[in-house]
Amino acid sequence: MNVLNPELIWVDGRCYRFLGNTECSHSRDPYFEENYQMDYKDSEDECYDTDIEIVPHGASTFKHTFYVPQPFFPFIVGSKHTVRKRLQAETGTLIQIPRIGQGGDIVIIGANRKEIRTARRRINLLIEETTKKLRFTHFLSIPLNEGHIIMKFNMFKNEILTNSGKTSRGVDEMIFQTPSKLHLTIAALTLLDDTKRNQAAEALYYCHEHIVKPIIEKYGQIPIYIQGIEIMNDDPGETRVLYAKVFSKNEILQNLVDEIVNYYASIGLLSKESEKVKLHLTLLNSRFKLKIIKEQKEEFKTFDTTEIVKVHENTFFGETTLKQIHLSQRGTISSNGYYQAIAKINLLENL
């Protein structure tokens, strides 16, 4: 990345310079504060957490200690400590935060438990809102980079580039998915340090034992059938993502991935955006072009799929069975051309 022209992240109207790679290396803090301040709305019926550990501290105060990934520290501190000071003033607590670049937990000290719960709740909300603005670093994926599926994809790609999509606005080779990275995304995660990455990996192994194995023992191999294409929006003339539709007998695959997402949400590793995971195989995405043309400043453009949708409405891309689930690292590549995995489970071992 060009350090003289870093990526900008906007959080509640404030601008931050993002330095470092998209995987948010834990070797240095990538955030530089730009006068950040978050507005809070007080509520008389604010929901207080009741399960946090608060212990006596000295003769007349209480203390609560909890873990927060280091990259969030600047957002909690604020420019010239304005956010932290405001939190302290409004909750009547003392909030101790490690220096930027140093490890350690956040400590809240207050005269009573209610003040501490209020401060913890405010910090949780701040982290939640900040996380929504950050790029995800990892994702749970089902690799579909199998030979026969890659062959069908390449046939589809060649047909578009030579026939049905040849005159379509914005359609060129750079917006197609890399064949070796064909996959289904189960959920996107923002894992900013080793603690969160280890937690996410352990969660995948938990899901293997308590969600995946019971389903496979009950139903056997889970088939995946890929046919037909759709777009993420309603106007084929202004498409940003075109994908292949995914089917599985009796919704078994759908139920499996939904349960996995529910578990990750229950332990605080992601926020659910919908009741069901939208299973799809991305084929074209205008963002892929921006990854190649890094100096491009404008937002990613749309492309026209009107003719492509007509021709390939029922195109068959292949069928397979669910073989692996990966915790993949965004923006990486492994020896076989797929994303590097920090954890994976082999589902065929259960048969």
C-alpha cells in the first residue's frame, strides 16, 4: 500500500487513516486517531449487563476488568483522551486503558456496580459500531475449487467474454472470480488479534463436534448443487455482484450453516445480519477489479448483466458434497491457490 495515500475509514463522521495490510497485522497498531468522538444517547431503561464480573476494590469502590483487542484502544481513548474522559464523566467511573501498542485489559473502577455496568455497556456499543466500519479480516468458507466446477466456471467465463457479455458495459476479465478461490461464504469475521483468531478457530472445532458431526451422522454426505445465476440487486443493468445459486437437499446445508452462524454470534464473534445465510457462489464482482487497479480512487462501479442473465439463467456449474469448512484469511493465497486457512475441518472423516 502506498503510505502517502493510505486507505481512509469513516466512523460516525470522523476520518481515520488505515495503515498496514487488510489482515490487520497484530505487530503494530494500524489506526491513527483523527479527533474521534462518539455520541451517546442516554436511556432511563438502558439494558445493563448482569453477567460481568465486578469485584470489590479497596474500601469503597468496585472494579471490572475485561479484554478488548488493541486496535480498538484509539477509538475508546479518542483524540487527546476526549472519548475516555467523556465516558468517565458521564458514568462516574475511572477507565484505565493500556497505552497504544501495549497489551493488557481495560479496567473500570466505580463507586457502585451500576456505574461500572453503564461504562461497560457504552464501551461495548462503541466497539460494536466501530467494528461495522472495519473491513473483515477472515471468513468461514466452503471451498468449491474442485476440478469439474472450475471447468464449468471457465466455460461460463469464456462464453461471456466471447459472446453474451462481449458488448456488456463493464464486463471484462478482471471482474471474474479467481477459479482456485471459488467458494461459499458462511460468515465474515473481524479478528484483529491472536486472541480473537484463536477464539474463532476454537469455535470452528466446537461447531465440528456439536453441530456438523451430528448432522452428518444423521443424514450422511451433504450434497451441493449449483445451477442458475442471479444478481445481488434488482437492476441487471447496474450489477455489482453476479453469483450462481446453490441448492441442497431438504435444506440440510442451509440449516447447518445457520447453526454455525448462530453459535459464532452467541459468543460475540459476529453480528447476525439476517435469520438465514445467503448461500451463493460469487462469479463476478466489480470489487475484484479494484484489487488489481489499486490506484483507482473512485468507488467500485457497476456492470451490465442484462444479456448474461438471459443466456445463463439455468447454466449448470456442477454438483459436489460438503467436504471441508475453512476459517479463511482474507487477501491471502495458499499453495493450491485457495485462501490460507488458520483453521479447517474435514467433514469426510465423519463418514
